[in-house]
Amino acid sequence: MKAKELINLEDRFGAKNYKPLDVVLSRGEGIWVWDVDDNKYLDCLSAYSAVNQGHCHPKIYQAMMDQARKLTLTSRAFRNDQLPLLYEELCQLTDSHKMLPMNSGAEAVETVIKCARKWGYESKGVADGQAQIIVCNDNFHGRTLSIIGFSTDENARENFGPFTPGFKTIPFGDADALEQAIGPNTVAFMVEPVQGEAGVIIPPKDYLQKVRQICTDKNVLLILDEIQTGLGRTGKLLAEEHSGIQADLTLIGKALSGGFYPVSAVLSNEAVLGLLQPGQHGSTFGGNPLACAVARAALKVLVEENMIENAEKIGTYFLDQLKKIQNPAIKEVRGIGLMIAIELEEGTQGGARAICESLMKMGILCKETHTYTIRFAPPLIIEKKDVDWAVDKIKAAFA
């Protein structure tokens, strides 16, 4: 079918909870995707960093096919031969003691909320039903009811209440605000190392170090949501490594499967995850053998093919080249690794959407966020020549 026909079908039968660019993709390979009319595009979104390893990586694909021929799902009622290996490999790679597997990023966030509250009641001694978790303004942790309840995005919240209580919001990047907000019932502070959906907002350099110390001193769990920043996106395996710290609980997802399958995980220690007892949390698909085989392959290629190092090297180059673009519409260019944003001056005609539409016509796919910000997050396998090609197109779009 032609693109227009497919778009019409989607508009007719689909819920309109997204506003995608009008490109209908049909295949992908590496950093490139093609639409139904066989037009080629550089993917600068990577499915919100879910395909850090590139589209349809052959080794991840082979692992998926091999496992799919043998066993796809057992539920956790029985053991399987892939989950223990993923436990070991992921914990060793991330220096974690324990891992709890789930499916989507939002499920991982819901899981960590439960774990933090349970720790608060059973280990810290918070009174039943009084646990409080501190979060940040402009956060994005998912779309479930509990999560949007502590979002500050009114569009995400409107007409979905009542919301789950037990959350307190403070400014992002302000360690003093965290210290002042902590009370006797505070069990955790959950934060993104870099706020992705908010527009690649990078906190002060010493922010996470200060936050780590405050949480330690106040006996509060530090939860880092690395679902988007983790697994190489910022030029380190986990973004926390830039600050030389370690969270009490770390959330990963998206690129944990290289885009082949929904896989997420909560990483922590015995003191927190060891509190969960049989029947208190679970998922039919969480930890299934197909997901585990895919995740194991996705992690392996990420490390063995030096994708993390490439993200740091090429990300620095990409950022430097973008900063050289001179245009009155550009307010700021910022980024870390291959997580980059161009923020436009407020009031720029057409906003970021217009630039994204122009880039689409030139063969680059990226997405606007919050009206005036464009994010660039290509797969971590992108090369210098591809960046040079992209920067020329970006210059032309702004011109």
C-alpha cells in the first residue's frame, strides 16, 4: 500500500495519542531506515534510544531467531536456561548485586516505586502508608497512572486523576532543594541523570555527586532512571559513571534489547531487592527466555563492537559541528555523548516541528519536544562521515 493509504488507515482506526511525522517506515538497517516508497533516511531518534545498536543488528537478530526456535515463554512459574545467564552477565557488567527483569520502562519504574516503599517500611521504619518519594520538575518516567501523577506536564495529567499519592516534586539540578525536601518519611529520590524528554537537560557537573552524598547521609535511596541515558547513549555504559557514583537502584530498558523486544530491568542490591517475597511482584513475560536471549546478545554487541566508546567520540564531534551553525533561531546546542539537542528561540516560526519536517524531506528523521527543542540521538554505530552529511543537511534546514 502507498504511504497516504496507510496514513489514512491509521488516522481512521487508531487512537490519536501520537503526532508522528508523515513518513511510513518499512525497513531498517544500521543507522538507516526506508519508507514504503523506498526513500532512505538517517534515523536520528533511534526509537527514543531503543535501537542504540542500530536497526536489525544481525547478531541480535540471530540470537532471537535461535531462541525462538527453541523456547519463547515459560512464565516465572518455571525456571529457564537464559534468565540465570542474563542475571550474571548484566550484574557483572553494571557492578550490581541483583536484577529484577520486567518488560517496559514504565513497568520498571512502577517496580522500583514498590521496592523503594517496601524498603522504607521494612528497613527504614517509615509508618505504614506514609512513604514519600521525591522526584523532579519536568521529569519523564513513563505514562502509567502512578507515573503521570507525579509529572509536571499538564498535558500528560489532564483529566486522568485522581492520582497516586506519596510523591513530592523539586527543581531538577538543585541539590539544596533535595536536602530541604527530605523528611522522616522520605524513602527515595528518583531522577534522570539527563532529562531526555524535557529536551536533553543536563544538570550541573557536581549535581549527582552531591545528590549521592545527601541520600547517603539521610538514609534515602537514590534511584537513577537510566532507561534512556543508559547502555551507552551518553558515552558511558551508564550516565552515572560521568559523576563517579553508583545509585542504590538503577533502571534500564529500551536498548537492553536493541529494539527487538520489550525488556527492562531494575538493578540493585540484596538490601532492597532481597525484601521481595514470592507472590509480591511479577510479570507473565518478565524474564522470559526469548527476552533474555535477546538482551544477552544486545549487551554483548554493545561492548564487543565498542559502541559506547564510539558514542563518546562521535558524540563530541557531532556536538562541536552543530555548535558551529550560525543562525538567529538557535538559542542553544547542548548534549552529552550521542544525546544532543538544539533549542530554538521561543517564538521561532513553525517551532522545532517545522525544522523536523524540513529535515525529513532532506533524509533525516528526528523529533521535536516541547515545541522549541529538536533532539538528535542516532544509533551509537554512526560514523564521522555520516555526521558530516547530517550536519550539512541541518545547516540547510535552518537556512
